[in-house]
Amino acid sequence: MVEMKKLRIGVIGAGFWGRNHARVLSEIPQAELVAVCDIDRRRAEEAAGRYGAKPYTSSRDLYREESIDAVSICVWSTELFRESMEALNAGKHVFVEKPMASSSREAEMMLELARSKGLRLTVGFIERFNPAVTRLKRCIKEGEIGRPVSATVKRVSKWPERVGDIGVVKDTVIHDIDLMRYIFEEDPVSVYARAGRLRHRRFEDYVQVMLAFPDGKSAFLEANWLTPYKVRKLTVTGSEAIITVDYITQEITIETSSRTLIPRYEWEEPLKLELQNFVDSVLKDSDPKVKATDGVKALKIAEAVLESAEKNSLVELDL
């Protein structure tokens, strides 16, 4: 019997989300979680010990001492670029959490390095792997809602205390920026946004965004860290029907002029589907569902959102 090849992988960053990555990777049959790295030794040891991996406090030490193929990077947003470049220079395939980097220029440098070394680089846009979004995409492709006209997203909640180095646009709205490109299968041509700070001095904590797409399609995105409860919903309006998706429950509702359908499906963990896709892309030498170029474009649009909000004017996009 031929033994299945496994992807030897490490997790960089053992905070809340990094621990989730370690848990999921330990459950994927095609992956072997080799190491967990965090500047906080206690956190690294705790996460590594739970899943039979080795703890590190320095990613450089990890690359020097362990034979691994890839890393999953879950550090602070301002550290994503540095850690990703370190990993790519060490010859490792990289899964990097959103927003990928602090700026689109940094993201482009990561993309260029990955290409030059023939390495896989993918970005953590987890909503692409939400089963409800997959069903929505299938409905659109099969013509169930007719011609898509617009999309509206509401992504609101209390301020997540894990976030302290970026605002709501690059931390939260960037998910929906990517999803609009994914759903409409094209790039927006302009953006208009309003944003502000009510509770946080350094960064914006609320924003409303209008994205204009070719052929008259549009998307309205609302996000904040002010609402006392969490809402994660997407509505796509077509010429024949409306589809609403709840990202949290994965419930999908299809409304036509004559009926309302709420199909039932078993809940699946998007993070497991996402990391499985990364593992498969490396082992099979195939493109991941989210390419590095998707991360670069999402950051460019996010930067245009912030520019529009600051200038209170429309910003044209050329992606």
C-alpha cells in the first residue's frame, strides 16, 4: 500500500485565529502540523502541545530546524508582510490571512517573490469557502435569479478586541470587497465611501461603501464595530429573484414573485474547506481558489475606499 504524501506545515501566530488554524490543520488527513510559532512562548507551547507539534518563538529558527513545506500565517496585520516574505525567502508555500499586507505595494512584492520562486501564495478570504456562498454562486450560474443587478452586504458587530492595528475597512470590509469581485466575476470600476471614528481614535470603525461595476451592476457594503450584536448577511438582487445569505448560519433564502424557498443543508466549517483547498493546491501543484492577485486587488480597492472617504469624492478604479 502506497503511503499518502502529507504536506508538512507550520502555523505562524498562535492567537485566537492561529489556534483555529492549528486545530483544523491537525484534522486534515493530507496535512501534518509540524510546528506552531508565536513570540509568546506560553501560547506557542500551549497550541503546539495540544496538537503534537513543536513550539517556536522565532519563525527563522523554525525554518532552520524543521523540514516543512508550507506555513499558515496568522499574525497581526502589520506583521503579515514581514512574516510572509520571510517564509517565501525560506522556500515555503504561504497561506496568509487577510488583509494579506499593510498596503497593496507590499502585497505586490509578496506576489512577485512567490512567482519568482515558484511558490503557492494564497490569501485568507474565508467567505469564498462559506457553503452558502457556494450555493449562491451556483444559483446565479444556473440562472435561477436571472441577471444579477445589485448586492447588499451588512457586516456589523462590536469591536473585536483582537484587532488593534487596522480599521474596519481592511479588517472587515475587505472580505466583502473580495466577495463582490467573486460573485460578479469582474472588477469594480469606481468606489464612493463614507467612514468615520466614533470609539476608536486611530482607525475608522464604521463605513458605507458603494462599488460600481460594469453594465450597471452595483454593490453596497455596510460595516461597523459599533453594533451590539453580530450580523453577517448578503443579499443579491437579480431580474427574476432575490437571494439572501446568512454567513453565520449558512442559511440561504430564494424569493421569487410567487414563492419563497429556504433549502436546508448541513452546516460545514468554512475554515476547514479553506485550508483543505490550500493543502490540495500545494500537493497537486494547482491554483488555489483564492490567488495572490485577488489579495492585491482587494487591497487596492480597500485603499480606494479609504481615499474616497477621506476626500468625500468618487474614486475611479483601474485594476
